[in-house]
Amino acid sequence: MQNLFSKKNVSNIIFVLAISLLIYTPTRTWFLRQIAFAPSIKKIENSKKLDSYNWQLKGLNTESIDFADLKGEVVIVNFWATWCPGCRAEKPMFQELYNDYRDKVTFLFITNENWEVVQKYFDKNDYNLPVYNSITRPPELFLETNSIPASYLIDKEGNVRIKKVGAANWDSVKVRNLLDNLVP
């Protein structure tokens, strides 16, 4: 009779537990949050420049805006959805960053979902981030990926200093230091 705690059985049990944890959404979100790294920051000479500010956004829990009015400001754009595990993982970090920088940086959280769906998710998690739907087509630079989450940090000159597809730790010292340098 084979020993229940043989090396093979233990590794199989661990494998099944790991897969189960990754499949179960709340655990997956927690796990993704634990392994999220700060996004990479591009030097100005290596960054792309936003070619157009022609974009209309409908505010779901805030005023609608014309993206062109944000030219010359530091802006963080995040494409996300309530059902997306990576989006859910980074949302608490965005909330912390927003709490500290909302008076200095413009935050745009873009979703295709309606306000009722977003509000239910926000109420459950105590979020108060400004959420928008696109009315017109976003600038081409934002269309280089179909994946979410996709996030961008744009400096006052329109340089994309951070482009991150996938979950990241937006409340990192690295991001905060960059923001402190970009907004006095």
C-alpha cells in the first residue's frame, strides 16, 4: 500500500490546491494583488507622445469631459471592468493613489459597463474613483492593446511615462516618486 504522504501525493495535493485557489475569483484577486509589481517608468526620450487629445468621455459618477481640456495636465488613464480579475486586483491600489493625488493628477477610469454595475461594485468595496464611458474613439495610442487592465500615465507634455497592460501596484513608492516629480 502506497504511503498517503509520499512525495508524489503531496505534490499532487499542492498542485490541486494551487489551481483551486487561482480559479476561485476572490482568492485570485488577492493573489494577483500580492504579486503585482510597480509599473515600469519610461524616460522621456524613450516614451511615446500622445498624438491626439480628441476624445469625449461621459462621466458616470462625475462630470463628462473633453480629453482636450486635460492637455498640459498629468493624467492617469485606466481601462478596466468589474469582472476582470487583474482590474479588481489593482483597484484598491488605485484608490489609495487617488486618495492622495486627486487634487494634483487627473484620474480617468474608463469602462464599457453601465453605472448600475459599477456602482454596485464600488459600494461593495467602498471606492469613489471617477468613472467614464467613451463617447468617441480614444486616441490611437490607447488602442494598441485590447487587453484590460491597461493603464497610462501621461505627463504635462503628453509623454506616456507609464504604459502598463495587466495588473500593477499603482500605489508604489516608484509611482508616487514619479508623480511627486511631475506635479509640484
